[in-house]
Amino acid sequence: GAPSAVDRLERLLEDRMDLSQTVGFESFAHMSLDDKMARSPGHVDEFLRGLATQAQPQWNSLARSLHLTRSAAGSGAGAGGLFPWDRDYWVGQQQMELGSLPSLAPYFSLGRVMLGLSRLFQRLYGVELRAAAPQPGEIWHPEVRKLEVVGEDGQLLGLVYCDVFARSSKAHVGAAHFTARCARRIDDDIGSHPGGAGQPTVVERDGRLFQLPVVVLICNFPGPEPGAPPLLSWSNVETTFHEMGHAMHSMLGQNGFHNVAGTRCAVDFVELPSILMEHFARSPRVLSLFASHYKTDAPLPPGLIRQCAERRQRYAALDLHAQLFMSALDQRYHSAAAVAGAQRQPGWTTRALADVHRSSMFGAGASQSLFGYVDGTQWQARFTHLVGYGASYYAYLFDRMLAGQIWDRVFR
């Protein structure tokens, strides 16, 4: 339950602080950021506050809009702030008022999306995706698809295993990229690296030997309906592009050391290539490479994708608000002040949670009414990224900003 989870979280954060101070750092955040692009907690705080200042007008506007929708429905008119669990309901009510849009899924069969990615990778990196038959015992479920990443000279550069459909026997992990074997340089006897299940494990490039990288992409998309190919929503298309951005990072991010090869780079860079791929997924020029109706082959109407983009942009500030809040809370939990000796009383993470909600970063008035702290709640018990992204959750926003700049300056 939440109390035991909070207790374990607090012990984890306290142990992290003790570790960092034992090796000479002021806090775990200082230790974690020492080798990141952001470099210090001060720089992260400055970055987050700058984004919050820019977003304040959008937050205030959305708060007013959601309050009006709630009042018009006769639910809590004149009441205080919206509760966090109100968000999806009232956004959904507004979406219903705006009317539904036609489904984009018929234009996004899984096969066509993979074809589009292959064509895009040819233009960007000079590589393509090629479907391959697995060897006996090579895959763990009949739905898994094996893709080869092939260079312009036909050389095999790596393997991608795609396990994208939901099933009862599969853990619900959302979407994830796993590096099974990285593209590490190994200049030793190729004979000592025999292939497995008929596959080579070493490739030669420019007179150097590298491990053949192998990655696995896991998603939980709905399976195909009878008589139709697997069809993806636009959100699922963006997810596929995002995860394949990670896959290409693993394929092409060759290095002499396994611990920094590909996506094993600084954590505040690791999301940049994948977020950049989301920009490509929304580009009409890229969509023209593959998006067509699975029955009629008619191209995706540009106006339809524009309508969907405008609808999503309407609520983009909500996602930014949530990401900023989690980033600020992560920094607070790993700061020296948060777990100082005098503060280590049971429930300190809950008190810090309330403090971040009420902090100057999120302001007062209308913006605070956009999901303020609710007494008696312990949301931090659900913040699982605190385990793997300790003091680094800001990286998602940091890389989103950098990817946007790269897209605007180079590719738009």
C-alpha cells in the first residue's frame, strides 16, 4: 500500500543522500548531474523556472476554461481548485463539445508505418529496415517481428525485435526500448564470437570490429481486427517513431566502451533522438511517404492531420504542467535540504510534495487551481521514475526543448 511504499521511497532517498555525501558531493542531485549536460542542480532549476514562466499564461487560460466547463455542467460552480483526478474527465467533456474527429487509424497500418520509417531512415542515415525470418528458437512469441537494419552497401548493421501487441501473458510496460547487445567496438579475433541461432554477432566496419547491436521494442497496441491489418492510432504512430528513434540510436551510436554506447549516453541526451523522431511523425512531407488508406490507398488528407494537431496543441500546456511538476519534485527530493538530518521524519516526502505544489514555480491564483495539492494524498508513491531517473527526470523536458530547436533550425 501507499504508506509502505512511501516509507521505502524515503529510505531510498536518504540512502542516496548518504552515498553522495560520503563521496564528497553536497547532494545526490549534485552527484547525479556532475556528468550530465545540465551540469548542476542550479542550472536545472533555472531551466525549469524559465519554462514555467513562459507557460504561466497557458496554464491560467486552461484553468479558466476547465472551470467554466465544470460550472456550465452544474458541478462545483464557484468551488476551489480542480482536483488532479478531474483532469481527464473535464478535458474529455470539452473534447465532446468540440465534436469527434474521423479516425486516422485506417491510414496507419503497421506495415505502412514501418515502410515509412525505412524510407525516412534511408534519407536521414543511409540505412533501411528489412523484414527477416527468425531462426528456430530466436523469438519468444509468434507475434514478435524481426527486422534487420541494413546499410547502403547491403551490410547488416543490427537487429530489431518488435513485440508491439498487447496480450494477457505480457507485462503492461507501455512502450519501451531495451538494448540486448550494444554496438561496442571489439578489435579481437572474430572467431571467438560465434553467431547464435544462425546469426553473426560481429560486424566489420572500416577495418574495425563491432558487436552486432540487438534491440527489443515493446509496446501494447491493440491487436488487429479480423479481416484487417494491424491499424495504429496517431498516438501509436508517434510512439512507434519515438521508440524507433531509440533503436537507431542504439544501431548507429557505436563506441569503444559498452557502458556509453548508443542509448547508454548521458541520461539528459538519451531522449533527444527519439523525441526528434516525433517531429518527423507529424511532418506532412514524411507522412506522404507512407500514410494511405489500407483499403483504397487514398493518401491521408492534410487537413485531417492538421485538425488533430490543433486539438492536441490545445491541451499541450497540461502535459507541460505535469512534466514540470514531476521534474521539480524529483529535484526537491534529491536536494541537500530535502533530507537534511533534522528533516528526516516519517512522511517528509509528503510534506515536500505539498511544498512543491505551492511553490513560486507554479504560482498562485488560477494556475494553482490547476491541480493543487490535496491533503491526505501521497502521489509520490506512484512516481516510479524516481527509481531509475533520480535527479534526472528533467531530461524529458530538456531533450524536448533541444529536439524542437534542432527540428526548427535543420529539418522544418
